[in-house]
Amino acid sequence: MKGAIITGGARGIGLATAKLLTADGWKVALVDRDDAALQQALPDVPGSIAISADVSQPEDVTRMVAEAKAALGRIDGLVNNAGVALFGPEAETGFAMWREVMATNLDGVFLCSQAARKALFESKGAVVNIASISGHRASTLRVAYGTSKAGVIHLTKQFAAEWGEAGVRVNCVAPGPVDTKLALAVHTPDIRAAYHDAIPLNRYGKEEEIAQGIVFLLSEKASYITGQLLSVDGGFESTGIGLPSLRG
Ligand code: NAD
């Protein structure tokens, strides 16, 4: 049975991915720093295990990967999904806020990938990193968040370049807006309206729709795909001005 680690797996996109992978016959380690949410999520993902860890802390990450390997037997997939969204104007983004965003969104991806290297090389597994449309295109309020996600996109290519030789694929999914707890906290009515204007499909995505992209990239169906960025965003990245006037 294939094993996967999903960081930020206690809710939102991570939990939706865990459910789909489990339905496909994988065994999943849900990793999160929110222990209460983890315990609540566990019954929704039959056969899964929960590991409490903060992906920004190197010691936590080393322990987490060791626990996952011991419980799952093998690690064929790593989904670096844990993320925080702190939005604010550049002038109000202090160093502490900048570091908080980078620590989880970028350091976390680096640390978890490195810690899982040995197990992934053994299984010739695959990694999917979760970036964002905010990593593609700059926008207001996202000096830290957007930059962290642009870093994730490039980090994906760096790891793909070095790990291809070992048969390990590393790809990235850039979700558009999804109504998870993360988005509900930072998407004001203005932001919501702007997204609708800028998305050809004219709606937010669903957690499961993002998860389908992640599961595809982890699967054998994507066996010759590495170093790539898959936007699951209703068309946001592909378009420029004009949609609202067309709709009007
Ligand atoms: P969410 O807030 O619902 O879930 C994120 C989970 O990550 C939470 O359970 C949280 O406790 C956990 N987490 C945060 N920091 C952690 C840390 N340091 N260590 C361990 N766990 C940690 O968020 P979501 O919307 O499901 O987002 C998942 C990913 O998708 C994030 O990387 C986010 O940036 C990205 N994303 C989300 C959207 C969206 O609109 N929801 C859009 C683009 C990208």
C-alpha cells in the first residue's frame, strides 16, 4: 500500500487531498500543528494516522518523517500543503510577520522535502508543493504571502532538477481562491468581487477540485511530468483584462 505525508492535513485542501488519496488505496499521514483539528479530521480519513508537528521547526520535521515512515512503512508521496496567509500592505508588514509567513510557506517546504529525501528515493516517489496564484502574479497586500509562494514555485524546479536522477518527481499546484478557513480569514468582500471579475469560470474553486490536481500529479498517470506548475484556478492565470465588460 502506498503511503503519503500531507502537511496541513487537518482541514481544507490538505484534508480533501487525504480523502481522495485514501479512496485510491493510499495510506495517509495527516500532519498539522493544530492538534485539535487533527483529531477531529482523523475519522474522516479511514486508516490514516495523525502526526502533530510544526513544519517550520527542523526538529519537528525530522521526528514527523521518522514517525510517518515507521507507521506507513514507505513514503511514496509528500504533499507540502501547510500554509499561512497573513495579508497586509508592505508598509505594515513587519519583519516578524514576514518571517512567520516564510517560516511555514517556504522553510516548511524545504525542510519537509529534505527530511523525506531518503524515503522518497527508496520508493521513487513524488512530491507536490502547494503554491498559489499569488505566487504567479503580484497583487496588493501580499508582499510576504505572494513572495513565499513564488519561492515555492521555484523551489519545486530546484528539487525536480536534482531529484529526477533518482526517479523522484517534484511538481507544484497553484490553487485559485477556495473557501477554506485560510481564505475566509483574508478575503474581504472587495477581494471576493475582484476574484470573480478576474476568473473566466466566474467562481471560487472547491477543495476537492484542487485535490484532484494534486492526486493526479502524485499518481502514475503523471509519470513523465516533473518540475511543472499546474494552475487549478478557473483560468485566472491565463487571462488579462476584459472579462467584466464581456459579462456586462
Ligand atoms: P487552511 O488554513 O484551511 O489549512 C491549512 C492547514 O495548515 C491548517 O490545518 C493549519 O493548522 C496548518 N498549518 C499552518 N501552518 C502550519 C505549520 N507551520 N505546521 C503544520 N501545520 C500548519 O488552508 P487551505 O486553504 O486549505 O490552504 C492549503 C494550502 O493552499 C496553503 O499552502 C495555502 O497557501 C494554499 N492556497 C490556498 C488558497 C485558498 O484560497 N484557500 C489559494 C491558494 C493557495
